[in-house]
Amino acid sequence: MSSLNKKFPRLLPTPIKKGMKASDLIDSSFKAYNGGRLAEAGRLLSEKMLASDGTVGMSLTGALTPAGLGRAAIIPLLKAGFVDWIISTGANLYHDLHFGLGMHLFSGSPFLDDVILRKEGVIRIYDVLFDYDVLLDTDAFVRQAIQGNEFQRTMGTDEFHYLLGKYVYQRERQLGIRETSVLSAAYQYGVPVFTSSPGDSSIGMNVAAMSLRDSKLQFDTNRDVNQTAAIVYAAKSAKKTSSVFILGGGSPKNFMLQTEPQIQEVMGIEERGHDYFLQCTDARPDTGGLSGATPAEAVSWGKIDPDNLPDCVVCYADSTITLPLLTAYALDRVKPRKLKRLYDKRDAMLETIRAQYLRHGSVAKITHRTDVSAPKRGRSGRSVTGAARKKAGVSSKAKK
Ligand SMILES: NC(=O)c1ccc[n+]([C@@H]2O[C@H](COP(=O)([O-])OP(=O)(O)OC[C@H]3O[C@@H](n4cnc5c(N)ncnc54)[C@H](O)[C@@H]3O)[C@@H](O)[C@H]2O)c1
């Protein structure tokens, strides 16, 4: 007999039973291919990313909120303290507003006549349908909200979404509805929400139009780049893990991953990369695009800590399937965590990384870099081994 039984678990699923919990179903029946990857993703999320108070960033692309995944999955993750910060496309935040404003979206069909839909004033996102008025009313809400004094300046997109979230929260209360909007939940739970392309959505379009009137609202993308790096640095300098939970790909995926090269390559601060990488996507790696780039490729850029590469997971499946399952899995397996409320610490985190940058960075070429083949070093300069690795929430199993 070969040594397979010493290296790998036997593939022997348990028969599916009536009333099984999603987490048990995934562990006992999802054994191979992308089912196997989804089971690994569930375990990575619950046993490593959420362990030891690690910081978890989530990136959102694809039409997730129009499919109802904000209310179904993202809000429960925020509420349980399982997602500490977010980078989203503007589209997901715009379509999230419909739910917070009590508007109606419908489960339709992908096989309808779009010319008739157009005549009837119906908008279609694959099989999701809603009235054109939903767009017009949401646009008006954004324009009216940003007329307020607090919006009349330049700000990071996290601050913009926090302020907008406050208005959505107030509207939810007026309507007597709750837990409908990601932006409202993020406001309540102090979860910073960034967008990597502020102009590329209906929110950005309304902000732009208002600048043709008298609005002074501008987005500070420099602050967003430094602020996101500051969140990762705050986790790593406290000897906690930093994990990325990527849905889809696109520009939010890069915006989340580039925090590490921003710290190392640009700011000259010693770092090794994010600890854990979980991506659910349909994007393929062989085209060279970032959406499909694997965690192994990200290691070469300093985006991912090479020590933890064996633990990284890519599941090639639709987020409308993977996200509800992973949410159910994590809620079954992990107790709710204390909310980090990173939004409340944004100025302090930015000040810390600024001081480190001014100490280590230069205008001229950065000539030093972390030796990833050397034993891991704590911020004190001592090697991080054994108990210290454990305390730092870093898996020793990953040390291969
Ligand atoms: N009205 C609006 O505001 C509006 C509407 C749509 C798009 N947009 C903008 O267009 C840009 C791109 O949007 P996008 O994220 O929808 O497009 P995208 O198609 O570029 O998707 C990004 C990545 O995610 C993957 N992906 C998409 N859906 C997936 C799913 N269900 N499961 C797994 N992987 C999936 C794609 O393969 C791709 O790699 C964004 O900046 C967005 O704000 C704006």
C-alpha cells in the first residue's frame, strides 16, 4: 500500500441526512473539486482567519447586493464581528441603498424580452428585476443626502460611506425596517467601507453631477490607499493576523491586496504579507489578469506571507452560492467576536503608519526588504517561533 493514508484523509463522505446543518453538510459531503475547496474555505475562515482576534477584510465585486446577499449574508457577518473592513465596488453599495430605503426588487427570470422590459420601465440584472423608479429615487436620495454641511469637503471613501450609512440608518428607522442595508450596518458596527473606484458607479455619478452645482464633496483616494494600509499595519504590528476574503476579483481585490506592497515596497516598512487568502471567483489565472491571479502569484509581490501559502484557498464558484454557505458555516462554527470598530480608530491608525513611514521610507529607491527565508521576527526584532507564533495567531502547520 502507498503512503497516501499517512498524507491525506480518506475520501469517504457521510450520507446526507434530513435536517443537516449547512456546516455539517459541507464538512461531510463537500469532498472534491470546488466542493472540496469550499469546505477548505469554511475551515480556513473559521479556524484560522477568525481565530485569535485576526483582522478580516472583505472585498466585494459582482452584483451581490442586488441578489440580496447584503441582507442574507454580509450583514450577519458584520454583526457577528467576522468582517472588520470592506472594499466594495460602488455598484454593490448603490444597490444596497435600495434595500435600506425600503424599495422592492424581484426574483424574475433571465429569459425575458428586454425590449418589452425597457418599454415597461423595468431594469434587469440577469434574473433580478426592479422598476426604473428605484434608480431615480435612489439617485435622488444620494443627491439630497450629500447636500448636507457634513459632506461639503474632501474625505476618504470610508468617511463618505459612514456618513451616508448614517442617513440610511435613519431612513430604516423611519420606515420601521432593520438589518436591510450593508451601509447602515457598517455605520452601526463601525466597519470601514471603502471603494476603489469612487467614480465608477451611480453613487459616483450623482456626486459628480452635484459638483456641477455647488457641492464641495471630493474623494481623497490618497487617504484611502494609506488608510487601508494602516488597517493592515495595525493588525500586523499588534502581532495579529491580517486576512483577505475576496469575492469575485476586480479592482477591490487589488485595492485590498496592495496594502502590503504599500507598506513594504513603497513605505519601506518591514512586513511579510497578508496571512490568509480566501477567494471565491469565476476568474481564471491563465489570462494574467489580477482577478484570477492566485495566492501563489501574490506571494511574489509580497502581498501574501509565503509561510501561510499552503493554507490559502481559491474556490472557483459563483459567490451567490459560496457566500451564503460560508456565512452559515462560520456562524455555526465560531462564536460572535467583539466588534473591532476600526472606523473609530481611523485617525490613530493613519498617524501610526505615517510615523513608521517617515522613519523607514525615503524618496530615493528603497534598498532594504524583508528576508522571508529567515525565521519570522516580531516587531521587537526577536524571532517569532513556537509559543510566540501561536500567540501571534500564526499557524505552525503552515510552516512547511
Ligand atoms: N449602477 C452602478 O452603479 C453600476 C452597475 C454595475 C457595475 N458598476 C461598476 O462597474 C465596475 C465593475 O463591476 P462588477 O464588479 O459588477 O463587475 P466585474 O464583472 O468586473 O466583476 C469583477 C470580478 O468578479 C468576478 N465575478 C463577478 N460576479 C461573480 C460571481 N457571482 N461569482 C464569482 N465571481 C464573480 C468576475 O469574473 C470578475 O473577475 C465597478 O466599478 C462597479 O461599481 C456600476
